[in-house]
Amino acid sequence: MQIFCTQVDHQQFQIIGICTDNKCQHQKPFCHYCLPKHADHISKLLPKEKMQEWINQKSEIVSNIYKQIQECKLSFECIINKLQIYLNINIEKLGLSQFDKLITNLCQIEKIELGYFKEIKQLLEQIKSITFKIFNNIKVQEEKNINQTQIQINPTFEIITKQKYNEGCRAIAFNKDDSIVVAGCDKKIKVFENKQGYLNQLQILSEHKDNVVTLNFMMKSDHFVSGSYSSEIIIWYLNQENQWACKQNLNGHSNAIYCVLLNSNEDQIISGSKDTTIKFWVKQKNWQCEETIEDINHQIYSLSLNEKFNQLIVSSQDQFLYVLQQSEVDNKWKINQKIKIDSHGTRLCFINDYQFVFQPYCKEYMEMYDMNINTQNFERSQYIPVQCGSNDDSSFVQLQYLQSKGLLVNKNGKFVNILRKKENNNFEKELAIQFDTEVSFGRLSQDGNFLISWDNKQNELIVRKFQEQK
């Protein structure tokens, strides 16, 4: 692909190389007539054909630095393990030479603290600063590119209907063929018939005692599950009179329900609560709680189950993501991995068995985690730019990944971001819809053709229809 210079009087000339000098203030890509501006650092110029090789070199440098940091971490862990031996040592039983050696070794730690800790701390701050600048520059450039090519690459969701309601909406779900939509409107659940995006209210369900915040349709039967701030989980079914009715209350949590999911076999429901527990419900004659996880000790914000149903990822109020594994022996669940994170978040989602995404609280990026084949642990692999526009996000709307379309819906602050999975398994933002408040959110239909969103400022349910690229 030919790239032309943007400098005045150079616009008809092709870019022939790049400048890699950090101190250079001129345009980094250069044409033949830009060369005089780079005369004092000619050794820092590379032909365009060498750019990929140069990028690979920089990537290798970063990988080597990361490897060295990991080696330092292992060394410190080794020291910590050895110090554990000294914690319960009986000094009275030591000989004088052993006692002297112990004191000498411990004095070396003070040397590390005084001599190196300050330098390490300063170095880490510099690395964080540089990393932030690089990420921010990439984010700004990507947003510029998206804005410049909006007409060519972005799909659009055009508004077709708006309906005002007095209640606030906190959850929306579509049934298996998108013909029915349910919306959690304060304590009530409103049931709508959906005809190509035009919603006709059929029924109001009033069993919940507090605001409804989770809604999940079953895809193999005419049932859906709702959860509320009053600790209630209710299973609803379509009766013979073609009316939705309560089939069973799942009682067990002692505080607000924040997240509920079903496995694709629809024989297990998993719920997370403000009471800090995760409950596994199984279908027998009735739904019963089979197991309760009480090891996290913080409010449970988000849950996602992998395709094999044997791993569950959890985000909570603390600074960790938890990976739970189901035992092949007794089918019990236990924490298999704790991932330290910089900021808690209320949304995460498995993409496949080897990859998941996590949205840190009100950050303008998502984090992607990939499984390390050697360790079988998940590791953060990249940051994905998204929009937020707020320092607050009080809703518990979950990430929605529509596997059939490769679409990911991420409600983040005042924005609903729609991203598409590419052939290289990365995600790129295709569309960002901005609202006036952070309470708003959106939900895609099963076929990906409709997006229903709640505008909290206008008190409106807004239906948008997907339009082909122009």
C-alpha cells in the first residue's frame, strides 16, 4: 500500500522510511524531501521495508524486560520462603556460628531495602509512566482512525422506536427467537411482544419485593430467570393460558443478587450476591442449591462460565479475579487461580475456553486474558480501548458476547461499546453509543439485528435496528 507524505509541498511523494529518534520533533514517517530535517540523526532512519523487523525488535525487548522482572520476582519469592523457616526457629538451640550467620543474612535484607528498594521503586514508576503514555497514544490514534473511517467501516444502529416509562430499567433480555422481550422496571418485570423492533406490552409481573437487576431467558424452553436486590431469584414459565407465571422461588441468598447465569444445557443456574457467596443450583424435580462458595469474602459482581462448564471466572469487590475449577472427582468447585488486578470491575465474560475479557471500573480500556498453555493459568495479554466518559458506574449490567456474530456489548460508564472479534481473536471497537448518564445500558437481540437500550435521563426504552455498512 502506498502512503504519501502530508508535509506542505511534499504531498505527491511517497513515504520511504521512518525516524526512530526519540528526541526528533519532526514527522516520524518521511519522504525523500523530508531527509534534510533528519540530517543530524541519520543513523536513526530506517527504510519502510524494515519497519516490521524494528517492531519485532521492540517487542522482543519488552518481552526480555518482562522476563527479567519475573526472574526477580522468583528470587524474592525464594528469599521469602527461606525466611519462613526463621519465623519459628528456636534460637536457644542454635550454635554461635549458626546464630552469627543468621544475623548476617538478615542484615543483608536491610542492605537491599536501603540500597535498592528506592531505585526499584523509581524504575517501576518510570515504567508505569512510559507504559501509560504508549497506551494513551495508541488509544488516541485508534479513535482518530475510527472517526476518519466511520462511514466505511462502522455499522450503524438506527433508532426506530422510543417509549417513555415512569420506572427505571435495570435489565433486559430477549427470548430464543427474539419474539419476546422482558425488562426489569424497578420492582416489576414488563413483558413485551417484539415485532421487528416495535414493542407491544403484554403483561406486568409483580412478584419481586425490590428492584429487578438480572434477567436471563432459557433458550430450550419457555422459561426465564430474574434476580433482584431483595435476594430473590424467581423462575418464570409460560402457562397454558399463554401467561407468564412464577414457577419457583430460589431462596438461599441473604442479600442483593448482582449476577445470574445459566449453562447452555440449562440444568444449572449460578448466582452471585452482595452476601459474598456464589450458589450453584441444579435441576432435579425442582431447582435446589447443590453447592455454596464462601471463600471470596467480598461482594460478587460478575460471573462467566466457559464452554466446557468446568471453569467459572468471578469478579468481586476486591482487587482479584478468581478462576474456579470443577473437580472431575466429586464435581465440587474450588478456587484454582487468583489474578491480581489494578482495579476492581463489575463485568467479565468468557470468549472461549482459553480467553476472557474483563472491564475494570470506569477505565477506558478492557483487559484480555489468555490461558498460558504451559501453566494452564490465565495471564493478561492485552488492553482493548473502549469509551467510558464517567467516574461512576452504578449498574450491574453484564457483558454480552454474541458468539454467532462475534459481537461483544460492553456497557461502560456513559457509553455502550460494541466490539467485533477479528480473525486474529482480537477485538476492535465498531461503535460507541453515548448517553447522558452512567445508568443507561444496551442489550442485543439473539440475531444481532436489534439493540434495545435504556436512556435513564429521558426515561426511554430505545430500539435500534442494525443497518448494513454503506
